[in-house]
Amino acid sequence: MGYPVVIAPFLKVDGMALFPFILVKSQRLKQDQVLIRHETIHLKQALELFILPFYMLYLVNYLINRFKYPGHQQAYEQIIFEREAYRNERNIHYLKNRPFWAWLRYMNK
């Protein structure tokens, strides 16, 4: 399933998944397949958790990580949903073969 990709020049990051859209900072980034795959993984995660709970868990995981790690970047990178997305964003077959609730594998790593 393809998700609509919307250009959002106000973003402070290159891309963001805001169900059901993928927001990208520029027209050029619409063609970045790694970024689009990364954000699509997040949209799959959101669907598995019925959308709103995904965003709530994402935020809670980030806040917990802020106590565990010294700064924003490391806390962000250790969010379980980000770990799955970064680990698999370059795998062109991942979305076709991705197991349901695959993000659970990244809980205690």
C-alpha cells in the first residue's frame, strides 16, 4: 500500500510519518526511497497499534529514553520504533516480508 507523500517545507527533519501521510521537507526527498521506506515502516507500526496508541507509545518511549541516555539524539535513536525503521530502511524487501508487530523484537536490545 502506498501512502500519500506531502511536501512540508516547515519540517525541521527530512521526513515524518503522520498517519496516513508521509511528510517530507522538499520535493527532492519524495524520491528518497530509503527515507520513504523508513517512514512507511512507521505507518505500518501505527496501523498495528490502531494509530493513536502508536504515537503515545512513541512519546512515552522517548521520554523514558531521555532519562536513560545523555541527549536528545541518542534518546530518539533508541526509541523501539526508530530502531526497527533504521535497521530495515535499506532493505527493499522488508515491507513485503515484515512480520506483524516486528517492533517488539527491539524492546530489550
